[in-house]
Amino acid sequence: MKNYFIIHGTYGHNKENWFPWLENEIRKQGMEVYNFNYPTPEGQNFKNWAKVLDKVKDKITNESIFICHSIGCVFLAKYCIKHNLKIGKCIFVSGCNNYYFLENFDNINKYMYTDEIKKFINLCDERICIYSKDDPYIKIEALQDFSNSIKAKTIVYDHAGHFNEKSGYSKFEDLLILL
């Protein structure tokens, strides 16, 4: 069954940026969508985030579509790898699997990274990575490496920052075309 999951990033929540807008747009189409709040910064680690997604693990199928932002991208990949879970499509916005260049992000995100990222290729039929050349939090090389490591279709913007409200993204209409 086709359904949708939205996963936010570090220091974020499910009611910021374009997440509520996208959730609403998907619901307008009569589709099932899950947009949970994951613990951050307090309690942010893979185990605690996995507990949130575990609550609906039985709803995840090979037709499920995930739209993830920032650290939520590698969290989902690691989760699928850990559970050998096959999904239909992922759209990763500003995703990486190695260190940012800001100490507070590096310290909190290190528990999400995986050395087995290439295994995700066989667990997701369609992989799309979106990132911006001027992301203020993640080095361009880390964004490129993540996309390349999972053999994703890559969409690069010149001036979209981290695709958050600070960068002008309370809506993200290009995502609707990709769903």
C-alpha cells in the first residue's frame, strides 16, 4: 500500500519548515502520511529515533515513500539497513552520512551515521537527493558523497540553503512533482 513518511532533522520538529505543508498536500490527495516528532536535541540518537518509527513499522512497505530532511536522511537509510526493510522511494533533502563542519551538529549526529550506507541501494527502488550549493550547515562534498554513495538521482540548487524556513522554505512545491 502506498503511503508517505516525513522525517525531520536535528534541532527540528515536525511542524516546521515545509513539513506541515507537505503533509497537508499529501492528505488532500487522500493518501496516508506519517509526520512524527523525533527527539532532538535531548535524546537524539539512533535508538530513540528508531523507537518512534518502530510504532508504524508494520505500515512500511515496498510502496512506501519517504521524504527526509538533513540527518533524517541517513537515519532512514540506517533504519532500513538494520531491519532489511525495502521501500519504494526516498527523497532526501540536504542529507549526509559524515560530519558537518559545526561542532554542535557533529556531536549530536554521529550516532546516526553508518558504514554500511551502500546496502541501502538494494533496499530502495528509487533514490533522489536534493541539496544546495550554499548549504550553511553541511559541506558540499558531504552532500555529494551521500548522493553518490547511494547512487541517487541528484537535484542541485544554487541558492536554497538548508531548505528550511530560514532559507525561505515553508513550502517546497518541487517535492510534489517528485512524489
